[in-house]
Amino acid sequence: MNTRNAFYAQSGGVTAVINASACGVIETARKHADRIGTVFAGRNGIIGALTEDLIDTSQESADAIAGLRTTPSGAFGSCRFKLKSLDANRREYERLIEVFKAHDIAWFFYNGGGDSADTCFKVSQLSASMGYPLQAIHVPKTVDNDLPITDCCPGFGSVAKYVAVSALEASFDVRSMARTSTKVFVLEVMGRHAGWIAAAGGLIEDHGIPVVILFPEIEFDQQRFIARVDALVREHGYCTVVVSEGCHHPDGTFLAEQGTRDAFGHAQLGGAAPVVANMVKEALGYKFHWAVADYLQRAARHIASKTDVQQAYELGQKAVELALDGQNAVMPTVERIADEPYAYRIGIAALADVANVEKFMPRDFITEDGFGITERCKRYLKPLIQGEDHPTYVDGLPVYVTLRNVPVPKKLGPFELK
Amino acid sequence: MNTRNAFYAQSGGVTAVINASACGVIETARKHADRIGTVFAGRNGIIGALTEDLIDTSQESADAIAGLRTTPSGAFGSCRFKLKSLDANRREYERLIEVFKAHDIAWFFYNGGGDSADTCFKVSQLSASMGYPLQAIHVPKTVDNDLPITDCCPGFGSVAKYVAVSALEASFDVRSMARTSTKVFVLEVMGRHAGWIAAAGGLIEDHGIPVVILFPEIEFDQQRFIARVDALVREHGYCTVVVSEGCHHPDGTFLAEQGTRDAFGHAQLGGAAPVVANMVKEALGYKFHWAVADYLQRAARHIASKTDVQQAYELGQKAVELALDGQNAVMPTVERIADEPYAYRIGIAALADVANVEKFMPRDFITEDGFGITERCKRYLKPLIQGEDHPTYVDGLPVYVTLRNVPVPKKLGPFELK
């Protein structure tokens, strides 16, 4: 059988484990050298395909590819670049097909969130209509955990573990200081629309920590929030607040937008955490500290969840197997079999059902008062943060690989990104 | 020989390893049960001694005490409470002696930074003059690494490791995103006066990361800073900035104070990181992300430096040995013998030489342009972040102990804190 080539690209915000999926794709492709020639990677995601800026992954040693499993970030570069609709910019889709044709690419593996699932689906449809049938497989990735059908998304478990561990440690710290100093600690976490990441902070309740969670799914009620914080501080002497960056007022304004201005009068230096911390100070006079985890949370490979790393790898592996199996316009998924002991299998979803659907926290995962997570939510979250997968350290720092990323000679003319 | 009791208290901001020192003190005291009766701990630091709110550590199991070695924060509670000078408040010092006398306490172990070294010294002096001689031993602790004589301070190595690991991971993230999105990542770290913690960010340079460090020791020059960031972004496509909370303008104003006002016109929600990030955006237009690590950095026991944990324990152990040896008004220190391979021994310093002296970064640890660290600084820092000392995990979270903290029956009347 003649071999044909594959294309792999990383899309959107990167995670602690998206490279583990890349590792799963490339290692599995290498095992099927009778059918898959070279895996080309897009330099900086789909932009690499549009500009024919391809990376020859066959130039990387087996060790380097294996090292991807323990390396955070996107080893080939990612991008925030959403292809427009077919009507608005058919030219981009046609260019993709042209590049794929020029490099004899038969398989398209796209590793990303909701937007990239949509792109992947459209590429598959268009390629068929253009007479260059391509098998397009989406590999799920998003710290936001907001893709439908799959029980969870690679990247989420590790962020959840980071948030739970960090909130636990900082809470122990505040508890030590509360007698004469800090009584309220506020940690801001990611999640513009869905509160999955903030929810992970609720796991420390079982360690005796009083915690208030502010979800994007629950409209912020300042008076009730202040009352809740005050009650917890009065009972425990301190409390921890985990606030999602997407937490907003009933009118839709984000907490972070609350009129903060710099010396020049420019709006918003950002941060829901300082806003919330100052609210507490104003209303209750409690001394506070706040942290904004930002990229640290999604890049924290050093505290990655073993479950998450394993699933990220398996979904990359499965994507290749599905492709070799003749599947098209699908995404491998995690199907949960049992919470405790945790069991799952890798399933499959049609991209038509995945594209443009966001999965929010079910209301019964959030306590009635809106400030905590329910037992049901804890049963959901716990398996996802289980296990450690410590990287190797040299001289005190983790060993993360940087690939050579050797370019593939171009065969086509330039293409201007619009 | 009759046994007499010991008193141990934690002071000031807690760290990832101050409990390892507590573990060293208590385990060593238990080994000398022929001379040391009970180790009483102050609940919430020295306040516990003043208010006679003592904790009976003999009620804790050997396992619980051993667990302190891997538990961040202050297990007995700490406090921000500086004893006034002897002239201003002799009453407090006399009360301490009264409490020590009532509980037959012959040894005073005080675990803290510069202020507590001073307190420890004064207690030792006063007790002698009051006819109740007490051996006062200071156990060094401070993430700021600013105590004199000792080569380093327990707590610092672990924060340094946290900062280097986090900056490395986030830099990999930014590097992935830089083509179309974030080009500058700003991480704010602790260090109001000394730049030791920020310096640790410089260790990632050897991993190929372009990094700019803003030290409290170097007056901030906005124009030169912007030029430096721009040069790095032009060369590498991205850069990382590590800014110390103590970074300030030539007139002494902290960057974090730069006129930020909330909706009510109140000054400063805080954060040097957003201020710096916005400066970059204003001047260069680069997309940025920023994080403020705050308590996360000093509480991060999960990524503690093994060297740091070991030294914290040994200094606690040595404090007891010095006490039994008849020493008074001293502090055990770390004496470096060699950088590579790293070797050290535990030394001893007189508190008279320690109290009220702050150790800043030597100028030759900072590069000439003021934005980086020199090879000499790297040789100093590298051994301090070496080795990992992973805690045990259950259900995805580290196992940290919470002690029973059983109170000792009071023998004296109440004492009002002023």
C-alpha cells in the first residue's frame, strides 16, 4: 500500500497536555509507517497550513517526540486565528486543500477546542465537494472543559489539579496568618463562560477549608457574597474565594471591568480578583491577599494530572486509529463508565454534533446558594485530578523539550493572511 | 537531670518549609527527653506566649509531627506582631518572662525573619537582667532571603524554585502563542526590598527564554525597560518579564502605586504586573498576559526545593542542639562550602550581628543593564532550587497535616494586647 502524509496542528490557547496529544498522534502514526508517510505539523497552527509553513516531524528523534508527553505548551506553535465562514472566505478553505494536495496529505488532525472542531468539520465537507477527499479528525483540547459529548477535555484535569492544589496551599497559608493579618484570600482562575475551572477550587472543602466560588454561570450578587464571606470568616477565622474571570453582574458586565482606571484614565488593568478583594475590604474591613494565576494554571505541567496526561495521549492515538479506520469528521471522546473506582473508555462523536456547542456547568453541580459545588460535582471532578506524572528534573528545573521544527520546502506560491 | 520545657513559635509570613523547621525542633527535642520535657508552641506565634495561649505538642503523634516536614504554612499559626522596643513596651517582655516562668520554660525557639531575630535577642537580654535566664535561639525563616550571615534562608529556595518553574512553563506557553496573540508575559513576585525572588526568574535564561527582571534594588527606568522588551520581542518573537512587587520609580513610589483607581476613586487595587503589562501595551502595542503569584509562591509545598526542605529541618534540629549545648542569643546558619557540587555545613551566628540587618542582592549579581542576573548569581541560586521533595498525594491532592493543637491549661491571669 502506498503511504500518504498526515497534517497535525495545534489551535487556540495551549495547555499542559496538548503536547501529550501530539505525542499520541505522532508516535501512533510512526507505528503505521506502512500507511502514513510523514506527519507534517503546522507552524503556529492552521496559519502554518495556510502559508505552507509546514514542519517535518520526521526530523525529530523518538526521544524528542516522547518528551512531548511531559512538555507543556504547543511544541509547534499555536494560533488564535478563526477561519471565517465558507461564504465569507472560501479562499482560505480552498488554500488549505491546495496545500494538502501539494504535500499529499490525506489526514488532517486538528487539536483544539470548539472553534477548531467547527473548522475541522468544514474542511472535511469542503474537501469532499472539491474532489480531494480528506479525512479530518478533531483531537479535543481545552482547559475550559466546555466541549459537548466528551465527558471531559484534555487540559482541564491538569488545570483543575493546579487550582485545587494551589487553593489548598494558599488556604493553609491564610489560616496561619488570620489571627492578626490576612483573613480573606482571593484566587482568580480562567473560564470566561463556563465555571469548570473555578469549580475545582471546591474540592478543598473536603480538607476543611471554607471556600466561596464565584461562577460565570451564576449572576454575581454582591450583598449575598459579602454576607457569605463574613459568615465564613466569623466561623473559621478566614476564608478563600475562587473567582472565575467570567464572573459577571446581572447586566453582563464582568467583575473585572468594574471601572478600574489607571493614571491616564484608561479603563481596566484587569483582574476580577483585586475587585473582589477590595469589595470585601470595603464592606468588612478584612485584610486580604489576592492572586491571578493566568497562564501559570494552564502551563503547569509540573503538577499535571496523570489521568489528564493519559487521556490526552490516548485521544491523540485514537485519532490516528480512527483515521486509519476510514473515519471522517469525527472526534474521539472520553466516555465515563464509573466514578469510583474511575473507569472510562475512548468513544467517538460526529463533528456535526460537536461544532459550536458549549457545555456549561449543570445547575445541580452548583450548590443552591450558588457559592459552592455539590457532591455530584465532586464525584465528577475527583477522578480527573487523580495521579501525578512528575516530569524529570535537572538542576532543579523540569526537562521540557524544544523541538528542532525543521521546515518542509515549499511547493506553492505565497498566501496572504487577511 | 531534671527536665525543663521549651517554647517554639512561628513568626511573620509563613513559607512552604517553616513547618519542616518545626519538625526539626520537635523531633530533636523528643530525642532528648532526658533534658527537654514538653515543647510548647505559641498559638499564632508570639501572641500565644503573651496571652498564655500555649499548645501542647506532646499531644501530637510522631506521624503528625513527621507530617509537618511536608506541610506548608504555619501549623501553630503565625502572626504579624512586632514587639515594641524595651523602652516603649517593657510590659510585653516582662509578660513573656512571666509566662515562661509559669510553665518552666528554659528554651525559647523563635522561627522567623529579621524582626523576630531582634525580638529573640531582646528576650534573651531581658530575661538575664530579670534573673530568669532563658536560652533564646532564633531559627531563620524568610522567603525574602534577606537575613545576614547565613548563606540563604529556609523558605527562599522553594519560592525560587516555584518562580523559576512557573516562569519557564508560562514562557513556553507565550512562545507558542506569540505568532498571533500574546507576546509579553508578566509575572509579579514577592520581595518588597530585596530582589532575591525575582532573580530566580533569571534561571530560565539558560533554557533559551528571553527574560527581563525588574528588581527593587534597581530604580525603574520606563524608557530603557520598554526598549529592552521591544528588542527581545523583535529578536525572539516574545518575552517574559518578572517584576518584583518592590520595584519602584526613582522617587521611591512603587510601580504598583501608579495611580490606579477603582470606580470609587480609591487608590490602587494593587499589582505591579498589570501596571507593567499596560506600559508595554501602551508603548509597543503587544498583546500581554500577566499573573500575580502572591501566596501561591510561598505556600507551594508541592514544588518545594529538596535542598530547602532539608536545610529548614536541619536548622530546626541544630537550634535544639545549640540550646542543649548551652548557647544563647544565637541563630544556626547555612555556610556554603562549594557551589558545584553543592556543599554546605550548619554554622552559628550571634543574634547581635543578625538583628536589624537586611541583605540585598549584591550589585554584581545583577547584570550591568539592571535587567538580568549574572553568572555569579546563577551559581549562587542553582543549588538552592535543587532536588524535589514531592508530598504524598491522595485523591489527587497532597496530604498536608492539620494538627490537633491542644491547649495547655492556663496558670496566669489574662493579658491585654495593645
